[in-house]
Amino acid sequence: MKFTVSHKEKSKFEAGLRGFFQYRDLGIDSATNGNYGANVIRQGTFTFHEGDSVLQPPQISHREIEHSEDLELLEITSPASFDTETV
């Protein structure tokens, strides 16, 4: 592992895994040799409020149906790269 810093004001949001979200890569993929990935993401039957969190176990079926325009969330993955399937 190596030390890494991601400054919000120097980072850009880009397209990513889900076309309806924008992702800001926090740079931990390369710092952890691919063991972890982390993104800030903007925009179920769950309603989340500021400060809420969720753990989504591997291989769980899920579908993002709707979100507010000002949604911003932190996503941490392990490993950093993984396969996903559209159903």
C-alpha cells in the first residue's frame, strides 16, 4: 500500500459503471494494488438521509430505481475491479 490523497476541489466527476451517476475516483485502487476502490458518487425501496450508510454484500441482487438530483455518496469496493451484470 501507499499513501494517497484526493482533494475535492482538484478532482473531477466522470462517467462510470452506472450511466446515471457521476463518479469521483478517490485513488485508492492504485494505492492498495487493486484490493480496494473508492468513489464519491453523485446522483430500492430505501430512502436514505444525510449521514445514512449501507453495506451491500457480494452477489446481492439490486436495482437502483430513482434518486434525487443532488445525491452524493461514497462507494468503497473490494476488490477495486469487479464484474457486474445487467439484468
